[in-house]
Amino acid sequence: MYNISPNKCVGCGICEKLCPKGIEIFERVAKVKKVDYKNADCLEKALKACPQKAIKDITEEIILALGTDDYKVIKFDDHFGMSEHFMIYSCFKGKLSLKEKRNNVKYEEDETKLHGDPGKAKTTSSVLNDVDILVGGMFGPNITRLRNKYVCAVVREQNIEKVQGLIKDNINEIIEEKNKAQRKGLVLR
């Protein structure tokens, strides 16, 4: 699946000029365009010509976990690992689908540890062992441990449906971060 990042696309129109008959352009969000390529040759040309590297060929499936207490909103009043539940999504070929809901394991964190309790990070990881991306309203000091295994993505939106849109809009950046050796985490906007 080919995707244009609304964070990187500046609307220069180079992709459109490369194949005007095979491209449909429509407004996706304010002044950001998405391109539906009808011709693979045009797409390859546009992918190589894009000065912003905004076009990506997304070929891998990623698994995401959203932290929540009620399955309606993202957990915002505490760290991701303190969520009561995790909603596990698959993102493949531009489609985000709910795979399952998991309960978090209860763990009494030692709040006196300055850089987070490694036991809490390990417990959270045990519930999410097959996940690539963690999405929450905030992460605590254990983020330094979690980043070694996951992409940690912070969202400033609570509504899960809107968060799903943010994930789709930021899929290029999420996959780029996933494939880095030294992950820093992301803020999805």
C-alpha cells in the first residue's frame, strides 16, 4: 500500500505532474492531499521524485496496542502501563482492524525508583509480547526500557476513533521509527 504522509507532503504537485491522467487528488485534511495512483509506473516515478520523501510503499503489517480503561478513550490520567486494558490493532494495507482486547496485569510499582520500576516494564511487556507500537496519552520513566522493544507513540487526542485516524495519518513515521536501531518515540498529531 502506498501512503503519503500529511506531515511531510508540502503540496508541491510534482507527483501530480508526473502522471496527471492516472492520479486522483482530493482533500484529506486542511490543504493536505492524498494521491490514489491508478498506474504503478507513475507511482514509482512519484515515489523517487518526491523531494520530501512523503510517499512510502507500506508493505508490512504492524501490531499496535492502545492503552484504555473503558474502551472508549485513551488513558490520559496516568502512564500507558497503568491502563486497565489494551486494544490490539493490526494495521495492514491501510486498514486498521481490532484484533482483540487484553486486560493488563496488576503490578504494584515501586514509585521510589527514579527511572521507573523494571518489574512494571517487564509485566507490561509480558502482556504485549507480540506488539510493535504502544499508543497512549503519556508514558512514564519506563519509556527508556519500553523503547528498546516498541515504538512509543504519544497522542493528545482521547477519542479512540480519532486516534485511529492519527495512526493512519502517521503510519509512514511510525514504520520509520519502528525500523530504527535507536528509537526516540513519537508524538502523533
